[in-house]
Amino acid sequence: MSQTKIWLSSPHMGGTEQKYVQEAFDTNWVAPLGPNVLGFEQAIETYLGSGVKVAALSSGTAALHLGLILLNVKPGDEVICQSMTFSASANPIVYLGATPIFIDSEASTWNMCPDALEEAIKDRIQKGKKPKVIIAVHLYGMPYQVDAIRTIANQYEIPILEDSAEALGSSYKNQKCGTFGDISVLSFNGNKIITTSGGGALVTQKTEWKEKAVYLATQARDNAPHYQHSEIGYNYRMSNICAGIGRGQMEVLNDHVDSRRKMYQTYTDFFKPFSFVKLLQEPSVDYHSNHWLTTIVIDQNTEKLTREGLRLALEEQQIESRPLWKPMHLQPIFQNYPFYGSTIAADLFEKGLCLPSGSNLTEEDKNRIKKGVLSYLK
């Protein structure tokens, strides 16, 4: 009999989502507006604190796209972007006809390297093109070097678009990720810490930016009795149905974070005998990761044990794992754009693996994963 598939990070319902969805059906609020949308936005605002305003949207990619528009990115502009990330961080730059400038990672958090960032800014200015925006990502839920990146951004007067798609529930110096950017974005895709099946949010301190985001996300319809449009708009607003799922998910967010952090500790414990396996860990007490995904690097000098070998061994056991994000500057579509840094991101990709980390993993699942990993490493 074939074993049940263990997924990397599957959706995990808390039980109250259906209540909010049913209310939407009962009241016929099935459009991209309604009480669940407002309630979901308010729940996120309360959770994040810091006086933020939230616009619930159809995806994290939509939030990044609108964030760049609000930060006045135009065709021909240059936008700095972390190289080691999912392509959604970079794609909206190209949507707008702008040029992505990719930055290498640093070794402690695997996120944007401050030194390479400053080198890039100085070089682009010298070339006559000051970057318009910095897109910094909290990779796998690990906060980037917030203070260092903000210091550089302020010095050169460049706004930060904070990609917190993987980091809801993480924090830096007790401040929630999703509140560090001039504009920040969240994702509620099916594999994230909480999900709305698909969805995202734009987060900002400015009420006028939230209102502009909602306006653009609803086809930029002017205030008129007829359909009138003075700007190009988008169909990016979250539906009331999806927002109902989100309201239920917000009620279990802390539990999901606790479960993922405990899973990370489980991996930490059983990798202890294997010194060549390194986990992405918090550099100091300032960092608090949701450990959305537990990630490892297999770093040893022989070809006997490799990231790909472990991935294939787990795959044979019906256990999903995945290489780390392939850096954007190595992707066929982006390989001709400027890149600043060394080989840290590239080396991490070659040696790194994401392991099953879902908040709904059972004890049987955990034992199967442990058995699969140890049988390969031994």
C-alpha cells in the first residue's frame, strides 16, 4: 500500500473559517468587497500593530506591483531587489518597464547583504541612475538585517518595499515583520503560514496610500455615477469569500507559528550528530523567525552526501522537500540584469534544502521524515 504524501507546507484550517465563509453566502456577499474583507484587514492591523493600514488583495504579487506604483516607479527606473527570493519579488519590476538590480545574500540570515547593497547604490549613482526602490525580503521567515538596510536606505533616500510574504508572525527587536518598509507586503498563498487559498495584502502607515491601493485594485474607478477612469486600474481586490477564510486563519496564526517553531527545534535536535548539516538559525535574540520553512545546508567535502541526494531519497518515501530559491540573477529570464555581490546566494542554492515544515504535521509524519533523513545521512 502506498504511503500518504507528506507535503512541504500544506494548508492548515483552524475550524472557524467555514463560519465566516457561510456568512458570506448567507448574506450574498461574494464580491471583492464586504464585511469579511474589512474584518480581515482589521484583524491584520491589530496583529501587526504600529498603527499600520492594510489593503487585502488577490495576491502578494499584486501587493508588490501596487507598492511599486505607489512608490512612483516608472519605465526606465531601476529597482534594487534581493536575488535569493521567489520570482514574484522581481516580476512586478518588469511589469512596470523598470530594471531590476540584483543583490547577493549575506551568510547570517541569507537575506540582502548590506555591503553589496551599498556598493550597488554607489555604482548605479555613478552611472547616472539612482535606484528608485529597495525590495528587501525576509527569506523563509527569517528577518533581514533591518537596521543595516534601513540605515543605508535612509542615507541615500531610497524607500524600502518590504517583502514579508514568508514572514507573518516573525519579528525583529519585538517589532512585527510587515511593518519595517515604507510599504510592506504579505502573502496568503496556500503554502504560507496562514492562507486565504490565494491572496495578499499591502501594509502602510499612510491612510492615503491604503486608499490609493484599494482604488487601483478596483479598476481605478472614479467617483461618478457612471464608469469613469482617469488612471489604469487592476482587478486586485480580495474577495469576501477568501477574506472569510483569512478571518478564521487569523484566529490560529499564533498556534501555527508555535507549531512551525517546534518543528524547527525537532530538526535541530536530530541533526545535532551531523556537523556538516547547518540550519538557518536566528543570528541573535533580536531575531524571531516564524520558521515558515526549516531550511538546511549540507556542507561537506565529498560527493557522497548532497542536497540533491537527500531530496531524491525523501521523494522515494513520498516526502516532499525542495531546493532553496534559485537566485534571480541565475534565472534565464533575469541573467542579463546587473548583479552585485559574490557567490553566497549561488552556494546556498547548490547546497540548501527546504524540509517539510507544516503546522499540521502529525507525530507519524515527523517520525517518517526523521527516518527518511537519517537513513540517507547514515
